[in-house]
Amino acid sequence: MTEYSAFHFSGLNKRYGNRVILHDTELHLKTGHCLQLRGKNGSGKSTLLRVLAGLEKPEQGLVSIDSQSIKWHRARKILHKNIMYLHQQ
């Protein structure tokens, strides 16, 4: 498996029906670092995590892996192998 050192997500937008869940969201993840994500119930934390793990596709957004922009189809495969999403339940 190829090792990557940084994942950058920018301009992420996700909605369910008319409800906007993520709007122009940006996040930078570095290998070996921990990130705490917190917010009120229904604020989009789980949706963001599912997008970051490649489990859901955003309507818009860019993914860069090690400073190289990647199309979603290819990025999704890399995210599946490198980012673990462990839901509380």
C-alpha cells in the first residue's frame, strides 16, 4: 500500500434534499496526527467523516493528496484504504 502524508479537502458541499449539511468546508489531515471533531447534534460531523473516508460523495469539493489534486473516483479508492471511519455505535 502506498503511504501518503497529507490529505486536503476544500470546498466540500453536501446536502440531503433541501437541507445543506456541508457548505464550503475545508479540512487538512496529516498522517500520524489526531483530529478532534465536535459540534451539536445534526451539525454534519458524521456526514463530514463519511465524506472524508470516501463513503459518501460530496456534491462539490476538491481532494488533494500530498499536494496533488485527485478526481473523486480515484481519491475515493485511496481514502478507503487510508482513512478509517469508526462510528460510535
